Amino acid sequence: MSTFTFHRKLARGIQRITSSALGPYQTAVIRIGFSATYLLFLLRELPHRHEMYGPDAPWNWDMAHQLISGNQAFSALMWSDSTVWFEIVYAIALLSAALLMVGWHTRAMSVLFMIGVLSLQNRSIFMGDGGDNVIHLMAIYLVLTRCGQVWSLDARRAARAARAVRVADADAEDDGPRRSVRRDVAGQVLWVVLGLVLTVATVTDGLGGTWWLPVLFWILWGGQGVWWAVNRYAPHSEARTLLDVVANLAHNATLVLIMAEVCLIYSTAGWYKIQGSRWQDGTALYYPLKLDSFTPWPGLSDILASSSVMVMLLTYGTVIVQVAFPFTLFNRRVKNILLVAMMCEHAGIALLLGLPFFSMAMIAADSVFLPTVFLVWLGGRVTLGRELLFSRKGKVPGQRRAVDDVEAPQHSDDEGHTLVG
């Protein structure tokens, strides 16, 4: 390869990672997957929330406060031990998960989602089944991604605003095209309210003992304000281009980090299994199938456990898939086959061992490796199914599905701040 060819490919690669946010469908899938997983978990535990994270928890508020004072973790539940405050935080966690799932002001909702996850999980660290650790990490990563580019209310709102202005420009006569920034009152109110809360939390030292979390909060809050101001007053300036480059770099770097995290989870799990005798003789799978706590379907578990061949195949198949998966990323076809195998494995764990939210979290993490072609096809099938469903009722929401549901306009961010024209 000549030096000229190398430099040209390098320049092309740099241009790609700075000019666009890669993997828009993959980040949308993990946004929907993790927010839906945590939303369903919070809804299921709604009757037991006081015993798990609230005033009636065995791990009481004083014990949690003592631990957090030592490990410097963040939890908004440590701001007060009142039941009212707990209900407010729990409601915010529920609402932010629901709004993040549908993509309403995804940047702000991703921050609130992270706050809800960290607050509840750091309040009672012994609650969870392994999937909570994955959600804990991904909630932080999602904040740095542009996960609302597609399959979100933000993308639909931005597309509709751009379409409305194109119609207005087509009707314009001698004055030329009219260009403006779509005003977003809800986004501005959110920015002001969150800024006030952040100021109070910073002054009262309520953001934990780490330095990075307050810095992250202030960068996100200040950056969103700068983004709005530039979109409003200098939409075609170099500052707007620079903000796009920074946002794309942060998104792409975080996407690579998410992929590396998933590979690390599987590789470490697989190699630890190889070293343990329980996975070599099959008892690591056999014994859980005989435990009452992990057998929601005792008859099905007994049938599986009674077959030594099935136990051996599932045991060694699990280890092989987990160890091999990070190395298959260089071969698309093999990667896709193992990806299906891992998702089926987690579905089996949800069914046989009664760990649905662990399985949902891992399937959501696996989704970052799904092919774009498949995700576009899946989105089209979902849109078609929605149209068929509502057509029977006499009304189809969003007739222009190709624009509204599949892809956001070129000049839009996760908050729906559309550059009109």
C-alpha cells in the first residue's frame, strides 16, 4: 500500500467518525432495550419498593449512608430519608425510563435515567441478579451517545418540523426561503429546572464523593445550553460544525466502549468457566435446575436435568460461545450466528431459571452487534404492523413512516433542536 493510499484512507476514516454518529439503529435498540428492561423491573417491584430500596428495606438508610460515605458513590436517595422523597425519586426513575424508551428529549431523559438507576442501585447494593450491573454501566454510557437519532419522538418531531419548513419555503415568493429554529418550550423548561437542581446538589455536596460525576453533569448541562444557543443564533457557523464534531466523537467513542464492555463480559465469564471444575463436569447447570428458587417450571427443569446429553451440550456450548464470541467480530457471518445463539441462551435462562430481567439486559447489550440491515428491516415490519393495526380502526398515525419512523433529518440532535431549512 502506497503512502498516498494510506493517507487517503486515514483521512476518509477520520472524516467518517467526525461527520456522523455511527450505529444510529444500534444505539436506538440499546436505548429502548435497557430503558424497557428497567421500566418493567420497577413496575414489577412497585408493590415491594419500600422493602427493596425504601424506608422498610433491611439495608436501612443509615447503613446505606455509612457505606456510601466510604465508597463515595452517588445516590439521590441519600439526600433525605423521608418516604416522600423516596417516592419522588422512584417516580422519576419510572418516568425517565418510559420517556427514554420512546425517545422524548433523549438527552435529558438519559441523564435522569442514569440518576434513577444509580440512586436506587447504590441505595441497596444487594438487590439484583447480575443484570443490574450491566444496566448500571450502560445507563452511564447512554448519556454520551446520540441515541435518539432514529426510532424516537425526537426524530419524528424533527422530521415533521423540517418537512413543514420545506413546504413553507416552496410557497415563499420574493422574500426567499424562510429559515428558523423550531422552538422547544419543554426542552427549555427542562434545561432550566435541571440547572437549578444541579446547582443545589453541587452546593450541598449531594453528588457523591467522586470528581467525574459532577463534572459530567455540568458539561452536559452547559453543553446543551451552548448547543441551543448556537442553533438559535448561528446555525450555519463553524461553531455549529464544531459542536457536531464533538458530539459525534463522543458518541462513536462511547459506542466502541459499549462493544468492548460486552466483549469483556463474555470473555471473562467464559474464561472463568473454563477454569472452574463445576463447568467441566456439568454441575454448574445441573444444580440450579434442581433449586426451588430457580425453577419457575419444575417439570421442564426436571426433563432437561434428567438428560445428561442435553446438560453436557448446554454446558459446553455456553462456554464455547462466550469464549469465542469476541474473536468472531472479524467474521460477520460467524458473529451473527453466535449472536443468535447467545440471545437464545439468555431467553432460555429467563424461561428455565426465572431471571427475566437479567436476560433482557444481556439481550439488550448483545443488540449493539446486530446488523443494520436487519434492524432497518425490523423497523419497517414494526411500522407496517402499526399501520395495519390502526388502519382497522380508521386512523393511521404518521402516514409518512419513511421519514418519521426510520430516519431523522440530517440537521437534528437528540433533543429535536431542528435546524430548519
